[in-house]
Amino acid sequence: GAVVSQHPSWVICKSGTSVKIECRSLDFQATTMFWYRQFPKQSLMLMATSNEGSKATYEQGVEKDKFLINHASLTLSTLTVTSAHPEDSSFYICSARKARQGDGETQYFGPGTRLLVL
Amino acid sequence: DAKTTQPPSMDCAEGRAANLPCNHSTISGNEYVYWYRQIHSQGPQYIIHGLKNNETNEMASLIITEDRKSSTLILPHATLRDTAVYYCIVRPSGSQGNLIFGKGTKLSVKP
């Protein structure tokens, strides 16, 4: 159990276009999902936290108008990179929090989406 | 900022136990210790977590000191596929806090 999927696994796009990345929790419900970004040879950086049915909370320095997050259901969150530019090229990873009462709340990660903007 | 300190790299011989240390001297009473690993070009994989007691699952064991200021992740019989970056993260239970990743420990399992 606790499988998180992402689609697509990789995408190449032209500068100025928008790209949508889907994150799904396949076998559990996730009230909270997270989006991370990872540049080469660096650690994961949290971009935003989204709760189902409410607006996402963005980390400092992350442009909310550029990285649109929608968390419409308990199993799906989407990240749209609007007007992508080469500097947005990165490895985007989503995560879903599985609630287990009284035992912490474990987060499970998707396989990641590699974005290359030309 | 990450609230944990880990060695940047470690080597381990295949078939031997890998012991990965983590210092979290400022841990609060309601914070869990989580371990994840990231194999190259993949998303992080959950390994184990604990609060006070030692924990064991099919992947690893987690030993937490009595004062909770440090912990050790033990992979009992390391294989080449265990080569990865291992992250030790502290996070409050409940809806508070997120997983903030530090630089982790690059574990290289060698034949």
C-alpha cells in the first residue's frame, strides 16, 4: 500500500508554454499533498503544501502565479508550471500524507517528473 | 533549515550491516524521526520512523537514544541496491510541520 504516482514521468516543452503535472495517491486518501523541486546535485526543496479543497500554501520565494496547484480530490493534486522558462527545468516530486492516528503521519513520494524547458 | 546533522558520505561492504548516524540535538518532545532514501533519479522512499522506542520493519531498524538527541538507521545486510542518499528528518506529528530535507548521507555499498 501507500503508492503515489506522477504523470508524466518526463516532459520537454518550449519556453513560454504551460505544463501540467498530475500526482495521485493510488491506494489511500491524502488530505494533504506536497510539491518539491530538486535541482541537480541538490536536495529536495519544498515548494508548496496543498490541502484538499483549499488554496495551497507556498514556501517563501515560490511564485504562486507561476506554479498553480489544484487539489480537487483526496487522491489527486496537479501542479501547472505556467509560461515555463529554461530556469524552471528541474525534477518535480509530489508527496502525499497518509494519516495514521496516533502514529505520526507518514508522507509517501511519487517517482518524480523531469521537466526540460528549451 | 534542516534540524538534523548527518555525515555526507559513508561506504559499506555488500552483505555487511550499514549503520547510518543522525544527530538531532534540538528535537522536541512531539517530533518524530523519519528516514527516507533517494536512489538516483527517483522519488524518495519511506524507510521507517519512530518517536521514542526503537523500531524495526522489513527494510531497516531505527535505534533512538534515550535522550532522543541522536539515532541510527541500520540496514542489516546491505546490498548494492541500497546505494542511495539517506535522509534523516524530524517532524512534528499531526498536521504541523512538513518534511524538510537536508543534504543526507550518500551511502555507497561496494562489492
